Amino acid sequence: MTDQSMRGYLSQLATSGALHRVKRRTDPKFEIGAVLALKDRGPAILFEETGSLPVVGNLLVSRARFALGLNVEPDRLDDLCIRALSHPVKPVITGSGPVQEVVQSGDIDLKASLPVPTWFERETAPYITAGVIIAKDPETGRRNVSIARLRLEGGGRIMAGIAKNHHLNLLAEKAKALGKRLPIAVAIGNHPAVLLGSQLYLGLGDDEFDNIGGMLGEPLRLVKCKTVDLEVPAEAEIVLEGELYPDEQIEEGPVSEFHGFYVSYGAGMGGCIACITRRQDAIYQAVLPGYASEHCLLGGIAIGATLRQALQRMIPAVRRVLITEGGMGRLHAIISMHKPRLGEGKRAAMLAMGQVNLLKLVTVVDDDIDIENPREVEWALAARFRGHEDLMVVEGVKADRCDPVHEDLTVTKIAMIATTHPGDGEPLSRSEFVSAPRDVLARVAAELDQY
């Protein structure tokens, strides 16, 4: 069996020199967040002395780090996600797992048991940010796996900040209509595949654990919870078991979002944790929220993979989709296409905006452009974009509440089509890069270290 734990990935990081251990006492209130922010693009950081459990953060701050955790080359990361979507592998239930080595129930005090960071100055309490939440549809029994911020309210009490269109909220509303509460389990300290898989844009009723198995190339091993009818990753570090109270609203106040600003969404949903299970030597995982690399990439990589799959079904010329970090991992996309026909670039941009509500700036380029290289994308705009015919501006489009500049939940959406046009292939055209003969380039590239 392969290692399906976070700590196996930590070992990989340590071997490659990408894990830094902080041995001085570090306060979860603001100090841990400040360190993670100031070392955002650096090594993963393990805070060994926090007053309770160790805390680890900044694990997945680059596409290369995701690729390392998923055991693929960086240029194959998107392909792995697509394979996971098209070739799911159902999980298996095991009798036991290290996440249940310690069981704590009864009088739960989350602040005393876990080193949950308080992140930003105007936020009013600590937030769990890397908790993968498992719930089931109270009508169908189908599983849902996602991440939502959870604020500690004292004792075992929590508040869940969930968008209205979030599947978890829809399940809570179903439970409310049935006069019930919604059982949840929150897994903290997960393999990178579990974190990334929880962010895939799937349909309500699709089980993200199936696609996580597709990423792993084997079934994800689960254990049954102790107090709720749910299953959780057997090799996670910590699991919280409890319920959401759909009829209980708790005012949240200012909270950070992926764009790096404070927002006020109004009331969140109340809930309570009644049981904690964990490893004997558990490590608490935290994801720095706001405009931070790991937060942006977790959403961006998952959105890009599901969007690419959707677009390729409609337009086979689509090759890749990148949701950019500069666009906060949510708002900006770059689409590469192979010899698009006249009008196909605009069609791809419109379909992308329709598929992902958050997108508001889409750039389309040819597949000779490396879409992960901003210099090449800007070159395509300079060399191939004709403003009078390749710019699309659509005003008054429904937006997500997260968009930092929405007005009455609408925004203006823009697309720029920076591709060669059919007929641009004649000599001295913009469709052909200058270069030495291909055979000479290939030979020199293979022997480059000898020059």
C-alpha cells in the first residue's frame, strides 16, 4: 500500500530541503500567520512549539510542490487531474487507521485541544482553514467533500462560513427542510491529493473521494467515524466529528478572502464538535488564507482541470487552461488552443465564463505559448491581439459575492483573443517564431551543458 498521509509528503519535502523546522515558541495568534505570509514562496514550515500540537503550513505554495506530492512531473499535473476526473477509483473502508489512535469526546474545548491560528488583525477569532469537510446528502446519502472556513466560537462550538451556492450549504438546507441537523466530519492534515480533490468543481452528488482515488491511482482508505455516520481518510492527522445547525445563524464580521481584502458576508452557520480523534503525535495543518500562494493554487489548479475537461468536450482544439495566481486562483484564466478556427477563441472564452462563474478575464493564446510563462503570454498579446476585433467586453454579468469589485452582484467580463488567424501562415507572418533548424536546435538542447 502506498502512503496516503500528509507526513509522507513532509518526508519528501525534508529530503528535498523544502521543509524548515521552527524550534522557538510561536504563538498561533497572529505570529504563525505572519511567518507564513512573509515566507509565502519558501519552504514548508513546521512550528514545533506552539503550546499544544505542532503546526505545519506553506506545504503547497507552487505547482511543482503539488506535482511532488502527487508523484508526477510538473508538466503532467493537469493531465493527472483530468485522469482523476475521467477515471475515478472508489474508496475502501478499513477497520482502523492512525487518525483514531486517540479519541476525545464529552466536554470538547477546541481552543485548548488544537493550535488553531488567528490570522488577521480584524478577524475576531481563530479559523480552521485546511479542514476537509465530509457530509452526506440527507436525502440520497451521497457524500460531499469540500473545504469551508470554520471559526472557533468557544468550547466545541463552531461557525461555518459557507457560500449560498456551496454544495455543503445546499446539503444543510436540505437537512433544515427535513427538520434535521447536518452531521459533518472535518479531516485536518491530509495528503495533497485529498486537499486538491476536495476543490474539484463537480456536480452535486458526485463523490470527490472517487476522484481523489483517481489521483492516487488506488482507492483512498477510509475509516468510519466514532459518533457520526460518515467516513474519513484513515491516514489524516486529526478529525473533528459534529453537526452543523442550519437554523442557527452567527454574525461573522470582517473575514479575509482570496483577493486579500476583508469582506463582511453577514451571518454564518452555527454548529458543534462533539468528538476529536487524532494520531498520537498529530500535526495540525494550516493553510494561510487571503491572497496567499497555497490558498490561490488549491482553488486554481482544481478549477483549471475541471474547466479544461469541460471545454475540450465542446472544442477539441483546447489544449490547456491555467487559472492564474495573479488572478487570485479564481478570476483570471489563460486558455491555449491548437490552430483554432475563426471565432473558436471567442467561443472558448464565452464557454469558460459560463462554466466558472468567478472568471472575469480570459486570455486565449496558441499552444506554441507557454501559458505558465507571463512573458510569453504578454508577447502573444503584443504580437497577435488586434484590439478592434479580438477584444470582448460583456457588461452586467452576474458575479460571485467574492468578487472584490462587483456592483449589485454583477461585473464586466473581458476576453482577449491573442491567437493567429487562419491565413496568417504565409511567410513573414506572426504565426511562426524565428529559430535555427529544428534538428540543430534539438541536438544543441540535448548537449547544452557541453557548451
